[in-house]
Amino acid sequence: MKMTDKGSVEELHAFLKKHPDIKMIETLLPDINGILRGKRIGRAEFETLYNAGLKTNASMPFVDSRGELALEIGIGTRDGDPDVMSYPVRDTISPVPWLDSPIAQVFTSLANFDGSPCILDPRYVLQRTYEQIKNSGFNAVVATEFEFYLLEEGNSAVPKAKLGSIPGTNLKQGGLQYSSMEELWENDALLMEIQQNCELQNIPVTTALSEFAPGQFEINLHHVNDPLLACDQGAMLKRIIKGTAFKHGMGASFMAKPFMDYSGSGLHIHTSLYDEEGNNIFADSSSKTIPAISSKMKHAIGGLQKTMADAMAIFAPNANSYRRLQPFSFVPLAPVWGYNHRGVALRIPVCDAKNMRVEHRVAGADANPYLVMAALLAGIHYGITNECEPTEMIAEGTMEEDQQVSLPIRWEAALEKFESSEILPKYLGEEFCRLFALARRSECDRFQAQISNLDYEWYLRSV
């Protein structure tokens, strides 16, 4: 498989003609946690990047959440940290409007010196998985939705959600404030600048709303017919939100559960499959049932159910991710599916045949969107190929307490399921899965070895 989305020097020249003041470019690469890492290059290296690529240490995608290397993996610690090549991704160069300096950004992918894709690159993991969908004669149309918190600036060791003000007082507004227009008014300047920055960077945003907790918001993106593009846009959206919030003197967090008493933040992905004639294969227009779904969609659901537990280490990639997995919080704890039901893992929204789709609601906003998308497409392809039958659909109005907890909702249990998976390595790559498990387990072990204040508060005096 060769790289197919490499940017051209003509694209660079066209961009610089439109933005002649640009002095530096930030090269961005998503690591296995979905964190964008990279470096700045000056104008003297612009054409080198686009013509020949730049050397980059191969360990970059496999640093942990703190940007550190783990001895257990061996990459970067026992192999001399060899170089690979970094190439710009087509159509991703854009200005960075929240900085005062004239700087642009571009997404990059990794390749070996012979030109073949680097298996350590999360973008390649998604690309190789999607190839199996396309080889079966199908195209995916996908959309992402990200929830996040705005944070007040402060010096406390504990972050605070940015709450609205009660007019005429110095008090902060309490309550969930779901879909509050006043919350949008209060953050109008920030949200408008986010919208403008998305337009400047060609990110197709649709809606923004005040979510199910004070200080929490959701911004959605349009459906696109390229999963890689959708994830690039999702990663850029997160960067825009964080960068614009930074400019406005506040923070933005995509942690899965930054506050114990408030809702967690999720990453929801909508997926449809179309055949070569442009027909939605998830729809059955001849059916009189509601929803009018096809046998292929049922098999896709069955495959997603079968692979969901195996992929929980991707959907919930760090220690905080598992704080979100709690009952009665619209966070699914079992691989159940249903129509017009936000309490299930796999939701069939109300839609017509052309837009028939499944919404995956398990992943946290902290997850790597490329790996989440790869896991979803793997489940869908496996289900269709093997004609996996789903469980019975959850009835509308069924309460969350009626659902058994059957997904691994502890980090160690999720890693054990991932390590024993026989399906995911066939899609994501055996070596990538091996290294991913080592990296995540290393961070898990180091996190669990820490002694927190709770140890002292709960046990020091009484034990």
C-alpha cells in the first residue's frame, strides 16, 4: 500500500500566494492518544517538506499522555530511536489564526525510507482498515460529534468549569443548563471565533449547543465520504477549540470525565455505507418496519457488538476515560442497540433511507478519532463479511438500569480484552496492536503505582 494523500508543492505555492506573510509551519502528527505532536519549520524548509519530506523520529506516535517513552515498548528506548520520513497530508495546510505570529499548520503522515507507510502512524491504521471496506465494494460516509468543557482561568490545583453569570449579581449560574441559549450568548465571542476559524481551515461545522452540564458544549461536523478526512477534520476541530479558547483567556478540555459531579464528554460517530451505485446498503426501502434497516445493517450491528469489548481500550484510552463509564449517564455499558434511543451503544437515528446510519456512542472525547474510526469500520466489515446476527433491539423507552454491564469498564480489563482479540489485529495490524497494548499497559501500570491524596484521606489515619 502506498501513500495516496501526499500534498504537492503546487498546493504549497498556492497557499503561500494567498498567505504570503507565513513565516513558519507547524507539522502535526496524531499520536496513539490522539494528541497532536510535531515541530515548527521555517520557510527555508517548506519546499523540502513538500518535495522530499522531513526526517522524524519513529517513536513520536508512541509516547504516552505525558509525552514520555516507555521502556517496555522498546521504540525510542532500545532501538536507537531511528528516523522515518514525515510527509504533508494533502489539503490540510491552513493558517493558525489564534496565534499572533504568522504561522500555518499542516497534518503529516509517516513513511519508511522505501516510501511504504509506517505501521506506527494512526492515520495509516485507519487507511489500511478502510481499504478492506473499499475492497468489498463499499464507501463509508461518516460524521463526528465532540463534547468538551470550557474552563475558567485560575491558579487553583483543581480546574473549574466556566459557569454562566446570574445577571445583577456576582453569583454563578447553577443547574445543567442543557440547550441553554443564554450559555451560548455568554460565550458568543468565543463560539463565533471558533466558527470563523473553522471556515478559515475548511472544517465543515454544523451545530453548536450547550450540553448536559454547566460549561459543557458540543460541536458537530458535516458528514463526509472519507473517514480519513473526517478524522483529520475532527482533530483540527479539537485544536481550533483549544487554541481559540487559549486566545480568549480560558481553557478547553476534551477529558472524558473532568468533573465527578458533571456529565462526561463523548465522541459520537455516525456511519453509513454506500455501494458503487450510491445506494445506502443499510436501508431497506421495501420494508414496512421502523426502522427500515437491511440485513447488511443488522450484520454490521452484529459485528460492532462482537468487537466492542475488544476495542474498549481504544474507546477509553487512559485512566480518566473509565471515570465516564457510569450508569444513568447516557454512557453505554453494554453493546446494545436501538432505534431513537440515546442510552444505547449503537443508536439508529430517525432518518430516511438515503441517510440510514448507525451512531456509535461509546468512545470518550479523549479517544484518538483515527483509531476509534478504524475499530468501528473493522467491526462493520467483520459483521457484514461473516453475517453476524445482532442481539434483539432495545425497545424505545427502556431505561438504562434494565441493561446489564457487560463491557470492560476498568482499564486493566479492557487491556486484557484488547490483547486477546483475534479480530482487531487482522484489521489494525498485528504489530501495531501489540505495541499499542504495551504502550497503554505501561501507562496504566505507572498511573496505578502513583499514591494520590485519596490514599491519605481514606486510609492514612484509620488503617
